[in-house]
Amino acid sequence: MHFIEHIIEPNKLLLAWQSSDEQHRTRYIVAELNRAENDQITLTYLTNEDDFRKAQSKGFESYPAFPDISKTYDNVLDAFMRRLPPRTRGDFTQYLEGLRLKPDTKLSDFALLGYSGAKLPSDGFSIIHPFNNVRGACELLIEAAGFRHIKKKHDIEINVNDSATFSKEFNEATQAEAIHITVNSQHIGYVNRGLLPTFFDWMNNNRIVNAWVEKINGTPDKPSRYLYVKISQMI
């Protein structure tokens, strides 16, 4: 098990949404959670962005607790923290380890939202830590997006500690540039769309030190593969 050694406290997180329709599993970025100078967290819908309009065309309306898409909401952190187990829970240490965070790691609730993804089985929302403008060394755990759909078409066999590489490609499904993940000469998925600007920058500056399969989760019907990625300091 490899733990995250350098915690990156975010100034912003992204709220993503996926349709429950299996034909449209693209993850759309629909809002930003921003950290103000007084450490208050606001939510603003990205109504002028293509992703937001595409999400609306697939059925997105709003995050239920914040229904007015024209409004910037203040003090939203508590609403999103309900998506995570409380720090007082008996198995919280095991929860952190699953995220590859050491039990004694010091991080804010806002950072924990980003590192956890805050997914629930009951809706299509998730939180993305964009790791934007990170100049120092860092590590992150990412899920190979689309793995289970690719596995339905191909016999993919990969194991923990297998090395992973990244390459740029044009994704026909999204009609946009994407980052293809390869393990053992097999395509296993893509980098999360919310991380693409950061990964493009890291690749262009040769900052990805290495990456490997860190965790294998899920069921035969819904398998998932997680990669541990090490990033070097900006030179």
C-alpha cells in the first residue's frame, strides 16, 4: 500500500455529474466550490460552460440542496460533508487508508472532499480535486474512467503494482482531447475529464514520475481500477 505523502490543500473543487442513463456516462463539470479568504466555501454553477449545457441536455437540473442555478451559494461545506463518513466513526481510519491517506494526515474537510471524490450510490454527483497550479511534488489516487465499459468489450487482466502510462488522444465519444491510460499494452480507461488541464500540463512538462495500479475494487459487473500517480516538483 502506497500512501499520499504531500497533501495539496485546494482553493477550488469541481462538482461533476453523470447521467444514470448508461448510454451517456460522460462526467460533466457543472459547478465550482471555491474557498474564500475567510475559509468559507461557496458554490457557483458554471452556466456559461459547454459542459453545463450538455449536462442539462442529459437531464441535469441542479444539486438538490442548491436548486437556483443563477445564484452563488455561501457556506455550502456542511451540505457536501454529509456525503462522507464522519471523522468520529469507528472505521474512519480504514476509510482514510482506502483513499491512501495516512490516519494521522492533517487535512481540511475541504481537502478531504477532494481526495475522497464524495461519491454516493444514490446519485450521479462527485467532487474532483483539480490539482491546478501545483508547483511542488505530489501524489494522487485516480480511478481509470470508463474501465468497466472497456472491459465489457475486451478481456482485460491487470494486477496491483502493474505500471501505467498516459498518452493523449482524441476521444470520439466526447469529441474532445483525452488522456488514454495503458497498462500492460492494454487500454484500461481515461483520466477524469476534470483533471485533464492539469494532466496535460504535467505531461508537457515531464512531471509524471511514474504510475501504477494501486487498488482493484468493485464487482464483476462494475469493476474499477485505481492508479497511484507520482508527480515531481516544477523545475
